Amino acid sequence: MADRDGTALVLELLLPAGNDPARALGLMLQESFARVGCALALSATAGTALNARVADGDFDAYVGFWNLGTGFDPRALFHSSYSAVGAQGRNYGGLADDEVDGFLDVIQRELDPELQQAAWWGLHRRLYRDLQPYLFLFQPMQRCVWDRGLGGVRTYRADPGYALREWFR
């Protein structure tokens, strides 16, 4: 794949150095890109340097991992107020969408759990169906073990799969 001047299209994929699952994903993507005539250069980058490049917007694509836990606020990941390079959030893709901002405002401020849940579902639909600001891939399976003397233990689908604040003796 090349532009009209014949310059080959080469994209760089930043990967966390030493992360085998990220490297395996990068190799799979590299093979897929090659089938459509696009080169994908894999750049294994150490943590601090990787974080600095991503925060500065100095990337074509990067592999990142989120550990959001239960009850997290997605505002810093998706709100337009965090979309500029150098903003304090984690909206590294620069997503800016009024509808997403509206859902995030409701999630952050609404006290009614049903209205808040409806906003979460709206956010998910908008991100997944219409925008796709990220390529959401997978959540690895995890095992959870706890002392039988603990009460209030429940498991959740969202990582890390538990909420310590609910446990008691």
C-alpha cells in the first residue's frame, strides 16, 4: 500500500518491552496488515519511554492494558476535555464526541442507579457501535481464592473480579 507518490505506508505499533502477550498480538497484527499491503513496524519500548511517547501523542498505534476495577470513572479515558495532547487524562486517542461527553457527565453526577446504568449502556453502545476509538480485545481469565472466614465476598466480571471494600470478618 502506498500513497500517490509511491511512498509505502508503514505504521508503527508501540509495545511494552518484555510483554509476551503484547508481542504476540503485534506479530498477529503485523501479519494481518501485510495481507492488505501495509507494513507494521513493531517497537518494543520500555515503560517510561512508552508512557512518554503515548502521552505526547507520538505514536501511530500502541498496545495498552487497562486494569480498571469496579466502580471506575471512565471520564479521563473518553471525555473530550482530556483529548488534547498533554491533558491530564488518558484519552490518548483524542476522542472528542458530544454524545460520549453527555453519557460521561450523567455517569459521574447521577445518583439514581437506574439512570446511571442507562448512561453506561449508552456509552458502551456509542463507543462500540459508532466510534471504536480503541480495538478492545480481551480480558484474561483469572482465578480468585479467599479465606472462608471473610464475609461479603462476591466476584465480578470486571477486572480485578472483586471489590475489597465489600469484604468483612
